[in-house]
Amino acid sequence: MHTLPQTLATGWIETGTNLGTEFKTFLLYIVIPIIALIGVILTWWKTHSTPAAIVALIMGCAVWWGALHMDMLRDKTGDDINRSNTVSTTSGAGTANSGPLGTGAR
């Protein structure tokens, strides 16, 4: 049987977890799109340029997409980083040459 302090602590932890989840949802689906929209409006208002506003819209969408997919991006970044001194085969980087035309001469 749980004592009163254990029950209260469990309730506080659950409440904190629920508030954190709701705050994350609020940020991802309300705050970031509103900030992106404000950026588009301000860009158009200051420049009166439709292409600049479209670029601002694309950038706002890219930021929103990145925020929505931050777990996938975090895992992808970890896959591309090789923690040794060698070049990763998955990073798309070529091999390093020591001299001109790959001769090894300096």
C-alpha cells in the first residue's frame, strides 16, 4: 500500500509529464507556425516583394518541419558522424589525398 507522500509524488510526476507533453504540442503546432507567419508578413511588409515572402514562407515551413521531426533528425545526425579519425562511408565524403594529384608528395 502506498503512503500519502508516495501517492502525492506520483501524482506530481504524472502532472509534470502531462504538462510537458501539452507544452511541447503547444509549441510545435501553435507557436512555431505563428512565428513563421509573422516572419512572412514582416518580410512582405518591409520589402513588398512576393518572391521574398515566398522564400520566407519556405524557410518557415522548413523550420516547422525540422521541429516536428527533431527525433528523426537527431538519429540521422548520429548516423552520419564517425567518431574515429577515418572518413565515414555514409557521409558522402571522399578520401583525402596527401599531395598533388594523389601522389602523396608534398
